[in-house]
Amino acid sequence: MGHQDHRARAPRRVGVALVTVSSSRSAAEDRSGPRMAELVASSGHEVVAHELVSDAIEPIRACLEDLGGREGVRAVFLSGGTGVAQQDVTVEAVGPKIEAWLPGFGEIFRQLSFEEIGPAAMLSRACAGVARLAGRRVLVACLPGSPGAVELALERLLLPELGHVIYEMER
């Protein structure tokens, strides 16, 4: 059975939890989180939760575990904390939870980003993988905090393949 057959069997509607990681922005100042919500909803998927968490390892991990235990959450998209500044710890928080990395996501994201912004794309540590959260397998994607990066990641990569990834992850 090929990828077209897998897509045909994939869920059409996936429950997604969104997390904005920031120690400097309030919910009122967050532009990436609402953009993620718009894109997820307009693609036919469901926003199950939307959280704002400080850019620190323990709060991010606690948030992930909480979201992983919520009914209907099959994917978590985090925005922010994926750069190389000292306070950017999203990747470090998520990493130990990952059972299966999807290196192609980060590779393709950086290539597409390079085409848009040039060599600054190499500063992104955007990544994705299948994590074990609250005893369940959940797709987790760590995205940069800019609205443009969120749009690129969701529109060009994550949302077109979301059902397919979930199908593969759960078989």
C-alpha cells in the first residue's frame, strides 16, 4: 500500500493543541498563536486547546503532559523558543519526550525558509516528532515564533500531511 492509499485512510479532521512559548508576550500580544488557530481551523482540523506558556523547560513539559492527556488531542504545535538565544529552550523541553523524530520536517522547513529569508534560516531549530505524552503517542511540532514562519510550516508542510502523519503514527 502506497502513500496515496494511506492518505485515503487518514483522518480528515485532527484535534490539535496550540502552544505559544514566550516569556515576553502576553496573550493579547501574541500574533503567532491566533494565526496558527486560523490556519488549523480553515484546513478543516479542530483546535482543541490553545495555551500560552513561559519559555522554560519545566512549564513547557508540564503543558505538554497536560495537553497529551486531554481527549481529542492528537497533535501539538508549539510556536516560539526554537532559536539559539539562551532563553530558547522549546527543543530541549520537547526532546526527551520524542520517540520518533521526523527530521525531514526541519530540513524542508529550513530549505523553504532559506528561499524566503536567506541564510538566517539556519538559526531555526524547528523540528517535529512523535512524542509519548500522558501515555499516548502525539505528533509534536516546534515552530519559530514569527507569524511568517508559522504560516510556512503549517501551510506548506504540517497541515497538508497532518492526517497522513496521524494515520502512520497510530497504526
